Amino acid sequence: MWSVRINGQLAVARLGKRSDADLAWEGALLQHLEHSGLTVPAPIPTIDGRLFADGLMVMKYMEGEPPETEADWRRVADTLRQLHRLTQGRPQRPGWRSSTDLLHADTGTRIDLTAMPAEAVARCRAAWARLAGRQTCVVHGNPTNPGNIRMTAERVALIDWDEAHADVPELDLALPHNAAGFDAAEFDIAAQASAAWEAAVCWKDDYSVQRLAEVRAI
């Protein structure tokens, strides 16, 4: 990642090894969200109109600070719900699986359930099974990390869309202070599914072990 200037405006350049299909999915999503009124780091096209070139994507810089208060997190929840409304039925990110796909599949991009102990997989799948049959949309994938949010008095910007994919919205909404306003049962469903997802995505670093410990035994 680099800070760059495009026509005098601060921007962010990101170079990686992702496939063209993955970058095209992310770029099209960010354009759609920007055109729909959300504040996101939309890609700045090349001179010939491409959203990326040779793995390089240049995006708008988002100013602001991370959320701190309960009121801040409620604004984040409102923004996430806008994201979910705007992306219902959107196709899956290439190569990814949703949490409910992983009730039957073992792998998908950043997840390899075969690397986890069988007991851990069973716990994760039990948490995800409670989401089966729900409407899917695009989820940000990591909105509980304050570093992925840039707030001003006027708007909330979501940055770092590396883990965005099609899934059930509850994965995004197990927020600090229960900012999404769930009742106790729904918050438990969201929190358990989110902890299971992060355990599986990050396995096996210290954070994933910590998150797995939050997923109830069956």
C-alpha cells in the first residue's frame, strides 16, 4: 500500500497478487456503492478506463477517525445496513464461500476447514447453521476492526474490502455495544457466527484461537 497523488488529490495505491476476477468484483462493487451514495474508497480508473492494471488498484483516500463511542457504532450499524440493502442478491466473490456454503464445503479462498480440528469445525458449523435460509447480500467482512472505518461528522466510510463477500448480513452486525440493536437471541446468533467465521478465516494464529474459544461447544 502506498499514499500517492492523482491530479493533486491524495489517493491510496494497492498492489497484490489477486486474480483479475477478484479485482473486477471488488472494483465493480465499490463503484456501485459509490454511485448509490455510500462513502467508499472507489477505484480511480486508468486513462483508458480500467479499474486496475497488473494487480494495481488506485483508490480514493478516505479521511476521518475510527469509531469510539456507542453513538459512533450505531452510525456504523446504519451504514452497514445500507450496504446490505444495496447488495441483496449480488453474486459471490470469485472463489469465495459463504458461511452457510461451508456447512457442506470445506474450502473457499481464505478458509480451509480441513486444517482445523474436527471438533472446532463442528462448533463453527453449528454456529453457521443458525443462519441457514436467510437472505444474502455483500458483507464487509471485518467491520468490528475500528481501523477499517473512517468517520467524520457528516458520514461513515468503510475501507479495506479484502474480506468482502456474499453472505448473511448478521456476520457484519455483531458490533460493540450491540449497536445494531438486536434482541438477546439474535445478537447471540450473530456473535457466534461472526466468531466462528473469524476463527476459520484466520486459522491458526493467536486471534483465531481466541475467537474459536468464544464459539460454544456442542
